Amino acid sequence: MPHKELLDPQGKAVQHSMGNLHISGVHDVRIGKHIRMDVEADTKEEATAKVDEACKKLLANLIMETYHFTLHEN
């Protein structure tokens, strides 16, 4: 997701469109990306480390974006 301090023109356009569609009570729309990965790891800690490293080094632009993730076991 974009940092809260940064302008999100796509989110603002969606928020404005909500009003045009008579959908009220929607505030502070932010548009981001969703990524799903299957990760092989022996432990939850190892999986967490792999995903965190991928986010920091490749998937997220930390200057402009924040990230969070959730692990689910299969």
C-alpha cells in the first residue's frame, strides 16, 4: 500500500466515484497490490523470513509503500 503521507490518485478517483454512485460513508480509499505466494519452509519462522526478505528486496518499494503479510498453512 502507498504510505499514508503520499498522494494516492487512484484511491482518490475511486473515492470520488463512490459519491457519484450515491455510495456514502466511504472515506480514505487507498489502492495497493495483493500478491499470493506458495512458500516451502520447514518452520513458520523460516517462511516468515523468506516472505519478509522477498518483500523488502523485490516486491515492495519501501520508499513509497508499506507491506504486511499473513501466513496460512496448507
